[in-house]
Amino acid sequence: MKTWNGLFHRRDLLKIGSLSLAASLLPEGVRGNQPQRTSADAVILLNMMGGVTHIDSFDPKPGAPEEIRGTNGTVQTALPGVRFGEVMPRMAALTQHFCLLRSFSHDSNDHLLSQVYMLSGRKVTMAQLMTEPNVGSIVSHLHGPRAGFPGYIAVPGTTRPGPPPYALFTGGWLGRQFDPFCSGGRPRNDDFTARVAEASEDEFNQQALQLPVGMNANRLSNRQTLRERIDAGLRTLTPGPSPGGRGEKGAGAPPGGRGEDELARQYRTAFEMLTNPGVRRAFDLRRETAGVRDAYGRTKIGQRCLLARRLVEAGARFVMVDYGYDPEYGNLWDNHNAPVQNHPKICDFVKYPYHLAGTDRAFAGLLDDLYQRGMLERTLVVYLTEFGRTPRINREGGRDHWGAAGSLFFAGGGVRGGQVIGATDRHAANPVTAPWGPGDVAATIYHALGIDPETTIYDRLRRPYPVLPAGRVIAGVFA
């Protein structure tokens, strides 16, 4: 049986992880000698839900017929013989910083099934859409909060695909305490079927940190103290289940383990965030110079990527940038160009500042900024979307769902940049090399964080599950 410096057995460390204690509470010798090699200590997940067109971005086919390649040109990257779509010039110049995966593939063309598969690494049925924990939730469960931040943050975390709206950012069977902290609070328009005006992006991304009118830090602290006294008193009077709990021995704890009241933990995290000056500063984009903000682009995606960098720089462990379903612009990536969508033709749409052209600037701004600040080496950046789009442009000038092929990328956190893994056929329709799916992407993220996919974790009813039921680390990603 494995031990860590002779202090703990492996099963003991799993218990600690399952109780979501911060890794910083472990002795230095334990933290520094984990069985799995750790190449990253933070993750930024660029989650573009809706299905981004791979053929107009990272996998163009300039030699294909026009109904396949479209009317746009391509741009040469820093890698010999590798070209991107013409709207991706900034990322084309930064290929040394990331590893492009062109053989992302799975067997579903359904948005919801594919999005849950992407977010969790677990293949699901329609009955399991909100039961399986996100990768970020499992990371939060095993590694806990850090530097005053929750273990899993979503910026802004308001996407609810539908109708009806589905809350797919979830801790699932781990419990709601492992849902992400959503910086944007509640969505303005749950199913994104109408365009509505909204507050500035700065204000939108700080909704969840706004104190109620008339509430200041001292009053909030008094409320926290009062709640803790009430909870402590109830625990002395009631030997059974902890107040606010369901009678389990701790959400996610293994049989026989003792857990912390999940509701109390949620309150504590909320109080700490609201009263921690460092946390509040990290969410304030106005502290950035105009030059830095311009480098990311004064767009929603640009400023969300900048906020993700600020949060990781301040100590957050896992930050997901949520962009794709938007109350103002509609379903950005779902570019069928059906009459009800009122989209431009795909080859024109990709040039809009809130479409591919804007993500090119935002992603490049993030990678370059992380590199310039010396943060890229320890920050894993992963670009995800649930599938690509059909190679053939449809009669309305759009592209439809295409699970068979798509493009993703990995950067930083031990990733070997300056390479392309996998390839598709001459129409970007199917991989001609080994395909890699959402489970493999999840395994690759866990590997960078030193998480063994075979680790056993427990749900709220103390039933055992593996961290990941199926998936392999994508060969060649890491140096």
C-alpha cells in the first residue's frame, strides 16, 4: 500500500480529499510528494458551448470545394505547413504556446448530451444531464478551496441551454456545494431565445459579490458570527445529523468517514468571499490598465478571459470561462442559420468581434499575458467545445452539428506547445488519426493536476465512484 512520507496511507488522503479540505492544510512534505506528477496548479477552461466551427478556425481545408471550405481564406501559422482560418491571425502567431488537437471526436450530435460529456468526461443519457459532476466539481472536491476562492469558479456561469433551461454547471451526485461559484449570478434570460439589454460586462461579472443595499462588511461579519453560534449550539443539543444536513456523514465522505455540514461550508465560503479584500480586488477589472484590457479585446469574451487570469493570479485553482449562449447575441456557435436565428452566413459571421474574430483576440491575449507574467508554465489552459460543425455549408449558409470531428487546444501547465496532434480528412469530416473524446480530455486535465482517474470518490449516499470511468491521457500533449 502506498504511503506519503510515511504519514498517511493512500486511503487516508482520499478521505481528506473527499471531505474537500484545502490542500494547503496538508503538511508540506505531503503536498510536495504526491504519487502523480503534477505539472499545473491551476486551470482555465475556455468553455465555448454551442459547437464552434472547426473548419473556419483551427482546421481549414483550402483545397476543398467552396461548399466545404467557404469563401474565407487562411493564414499561415508559426508552424510550417499549418494554416488557420483567416479570422485567427493572433492565435496563428502564438502556436508555440499551445498544442492543437485536430482529432477531437465522439458519437453524438446532440447539444445537451455532448455538453455534459464535455463538462464531466462522462458519457450520459438524457436522464443524467444534471446528475454527473463537472470536472471542475471533482477538482474542487479533491483539492478544495484556495486563497479565499471556491474550488470551482465559472465566469459568468449563466449559460442555461434550452428551452427548457438546463443548469449543466453542476456538482451532480457530489452535492450542490460543489456547483461552481458563478460570478454573474442568475442568468438574465434563461433560454436565450430573445435579445435583451444587460449591464456592462464589469458589473455583470460581479453580481454574485454585490452586498445587499444597506449591508456593510461589519454587519455581514456579525451575521456570520451569529450563524456559527447557532450552529454550534444546535450541534451540542442534537447528537444526530448536523443542522441543515440530510443526515449523511458528510457529502462525499467514504463509509465511516465524518464530514462537515455542507450548508455551513457554503455559508462560510460565501462570507469569506464577500469580506476578503483580495478576492474582491481580483474581480475588479477596473484595476487593469487600458492597454491590457485592449489586448484581450473590449468584448465579453475578452474581458471574461482577462478576469480568469486575474482570478488565477490571485490564487483561484479552477476557473471556467463560460461563453456561447448569450442573452444579447443568442446562441453564438450554433450557426445553422435557420430563419428563426437571424444569423449572418457563417463565412461572414466568423468575422464579427463577438464571434471567432473576438475569440482569436481574447485567447491570444490570455496566452500571451500568462506567458509574459510567468504564469503559463503552471496554468493549464484548455479550449473546449462540444463538437465541430458540418463540413458542407447548408442551404441557408450555415453549418450544422458535427460530433465526428472538431478542434480543441491545450496550453501551459506542462503542455508541449508548438505542435498539432491528429488530423482530419480533406473535408475535415472525420479523423484520419486516432480520435480523442471528452473522456480523454478530462483524463488529460486530471493528469496535469496530479489526480489519479482511478481514485474512488463517494456521493452523498456514500456510494463509490471512480473519478473518471473511461478516458486516457492524450498521447503527446505533455512535454
